[in-house]
Amino acid sequence: MRPPFARAVTSRTPPPKRTSFDALARDYIETVLAEFDEVQRAARTLQLTWWSKQFAGKSVAEITADAISKARDACATETFTRGKPRKDKETGEIIAPKEYRRSGATVNRYIATPW
């Protein structure tokens, strides 16, 4: 026998909303990160923006452990640069900045940011 309140609760429950990861990340940046100091806010905003690009167009319900694992692997293999292209003083040639890979600790920080 079902409890008398079970029918009322299930019949009035609205359908689940499909919240996009991007909307959730933007809301988090605007509300929660507003309380952080400037350095932490900048770092976490950068990381959340990266995650938003990885899960563009996906709802939170569509993000699986496999998708997170693939994004983590992409984070570990991507290269980034520090600085801007510069001009060599002697030759006048444009020198591209050195490319780096993220360290394991940085990848772990990226993983910890949205979850």
C-alpha cells in the first residue's frame, strides 16, 4: 500500500529542468566567485571558462564520468603559452613565446574547480 502523500507528490512534481553547464558556470562565477580575492577569482574563472568550452551545449545531466575523463586528458595534453610574441632586437624576427604543458597538479586543480 502506498502512503497517501506519495500520489500527490509525484503528480505535482514538475519535469526536470535541463540546466546547461555553461549557465551553471556563469551563475557560479557571478555569485560564489564574487566573494573570492582577485587572484583566486581570476584563476577559477579561467578554469571554469575552459570547462564551459569543453562541455559547450551540454546539460549537466549529459555530462558523464567518461566525458570528464576525456576532458581531463585534453587538459593534460593541451599546450599554452606565457607571454606574447616578441621581436628580436638584432634580427627583427618575430619570436613566438615558448609553449608549455600543464603539470599534473594544475590538471588536478582544473578537475576540482567545477565539482
